[in-house]
Amino acid sequence: MKNKMDISLGVAVGSATQIALFVIPFCVLVGWAMDMPLDLNFHVFETMSLVLTVITVTFVISDGRSNWLKGLVLTLAYIILAASYFCHAEPPQNGLSGTSKVLIN
């Protein structure tokens, strides 16, 4: 099983696709059933981190070869992404959601 890059890429991409298409929407449905507020409304930070992740992985796997440096780059990118999510604070909502109440006198 040495030098089977297409199999390993298929497993990695297949796993990521399964998570994106099944597990996340399933978690939303479970959250609704438990009366917990959970939706698929991704804000700018989450969207940009997803876009940068896709671009990074595309550049790393584009030639179909791997070495220790590419693995190190992906590991460091994962650590940086985890640290940024840990330190990220969501700004308060300044819209009409949850604040528009009709007062009847």
C-alpha cells in the first residue's frame, strides 16, 4: 500500500464531505429537538477560515506528492486555526433578531 496518494486523498476528501453534508446538519436538527439555538448562519470569521483552509489544502495536494514539510505546514495551520477559534469573541448582535418586540398598550 505504499505510494497510494489517490486512495489517501479519496479517504480524506470523502471524510470531510461526509462531515459537511451529514454531521453538521444533523447537529442542527438535534439542537432544534433539544430546544437549543443552533443554525448554519456562518459569520465572516467562520466563512473566511473555511475558505483559507480549502485554499491551503488545495495548494498542498495539487501536485499529488507529499513530504514532511507539507505535513508540518498543515499541522501548524491546524494549530493556528484552533488557537484563533479559541481566542475569537463573537461581536454582539446589532440587528433585529431577538430585539424586535411589539408592545401592546
